[in-house]
Amino acid sequence: MHKNNFDFLRLIFALCVIITHSYTLTGDAETDWLYTITKGQVFFSYIGVRGFFVISGFLIFQSIMRTESIIDYFRNRCLRIFPGLAVVLALTVIFSFFFYSGDFHSYITNKSVWTYFPNNIKLFRLQGTIQGVFENNPYRDDVNGSIWTIQYEFICYILVASLFFIKKKSSLIVSLFALFFLICNIFFINSFKKINFIVFGYDVIDFSTFFFAGAVLANLKIEKLPYRKIIIAASLLSMVVSVPLGIFRYTHLLAFPVIVILAGVSSTKLLTNFTTKAGDLSYGIYIYAFIIQQALFHFFKIGKWEMTLWASAISMIFGYLSWHFIEKPSLRFKRHSQK
């Protein structure tokens, strides 16, 4: 059992995404209240998704350093992503009829119904909609608007996999990766908005910045630093102070990964006891929450606060089921290094 706070942090990050989506999916003009009080500098889903990437970079760097086979590395990564994703996509196709504007015959002859699963399981060039599903909801652009970030996670897996072949130079290379993405994020990020070939260049730079920040912190063995609480407090203070100064955009690129990893490597008994018993609910919550929120609005037309509450509760149930009946059993097929 992992005696750290990472599973709990991922749970919080998944719930952060639900908060922001509750505004969007109920047709509220605001992004969320964090966006409002920071005058557009940050919102909850931004924090949630980037937090996922920081933790992933920290853990995946250690994984590639331990692995003795690049095949085993990708096998393990695929076992973490695809079983849960395949099930949510299959269930979406099966149950979307209940949110469909036509009859059963038109549903089963609807081409977009049959292409939804294959177009999304391949991760790239995703299909957002099933024609006729959630047509009367405020947000009709996606049936499940969370799964698009998984492709960028997999791109980061590919990038960090290059370290397998140059492990003796891994410290240098991962630092260069991190520096490259950081510089691009600070100075050239808008230029990458023009790049749209299979994936969006802007998102590759943005997500990779946080992923490789986590990887660098793993390489530096930040968990061995003394005075963790002081460092977390100082980093958090720098982020808070930067908001009224209008420079949060820059300060959080360094401070946020430090906060996430130092909080994650700590072990808080109450939190670790909860996640030990409940399991890692975060991935299941993340991949089910959006469609649950769409379904809730379809049937009940609820507001953002009710949406946040009910979607969080129901998504946690689905996260629990996904972890214990799909994800965890799949991970038994992982191959671990003997180092």
C-alpha cells in the first residue's frame, strides 16, 4: 500500500473538474467562482487537470527509471488507461439512447453511434458527439468532454519513454525537456495555438510543462527535502500574492508543481486511511462525471450548485465501481521491474 496523499489529491482534482463543468453544463455564463475572484486567471478545472499531470510526471518518471523493458512500460501504461476508458465508451453508446431525440430505429441506424467507440478508443482525433444525444442541453458539443485530455497524457508517456534508452543521461534530458516546455509556455505559448495537426500544439506545451515539472521533481528526489510544510506555505503564498499582481500565469508554473508533489509525498493518516479503503477513485470520477452531469441536466434541469453536489456524489460511486471492478483487476496484469 502506498503511504502517501497522492490518491486523495487526485480525488480532489477530479472534483475540481466537476465544479467547473457544473457551470458550463447548466448554461451558466460564468466559468466558476474561482475564475471570478481571480479575474479570469485560473479556474477549478485548470487546477484539477494540471494537478493530474504533475502527479503523473512525478510517478511515471520513476516508473521509466525502474522498468527493464520498454514493452512492459507501455503495457503498464495501457493497462492503466484503456480498460476504464473502453468501458465508459461502451456504456455511453449503450445508454445514450435514453438521451436521444429520436426513436430506437433511428438510433441504431445513426452512423455516429457506431463510430463513437472506435473514434475515441484510439485517443486521437476524437469524436465528441453522438448526433441527437443531449440536443436540448445547454452544452451540445460533447457527450463526454473530459476524455480529450487523455491523449495528451499518452503523448507525455511517449516523450518520457525516450529516457529508457539514455538512462545514464536521464537527469540532463528530463531537465532539458522541462526547461524547453517551461520556456515555450512562458514566451511562445500563443504561437502554438496555430498548430493543429492531430493534436493542438498549445495543449501539448501546456500539459507537458506540468508533466515534466513533476518528472524533474522526481529526479531531484524532492521528497527528501526538509521543511516541507514551510516550502508548501511559501509556494502557496507566492501563488496567492501573484493573483492581485496579475502574474499568477507565471508564478504557478513553478510553485504549483512543488505544492502538489510535497503535499503528495506526505502521509496524512486520515487521508491515506480513506483512500486505502475506498481505492483510487479519481480516474473513474474523471471519465464518468461529464456524461453524468449531462444526464442530470437532461432529466432534471438542475442548477450549478445542485449539479456539483449530485454529480460529485454519483461520480464517486462510479469511480468506486470502476476502480474495484475494472481498473484494479486490469492492473493485476502489469509487469513490475525486479529492481
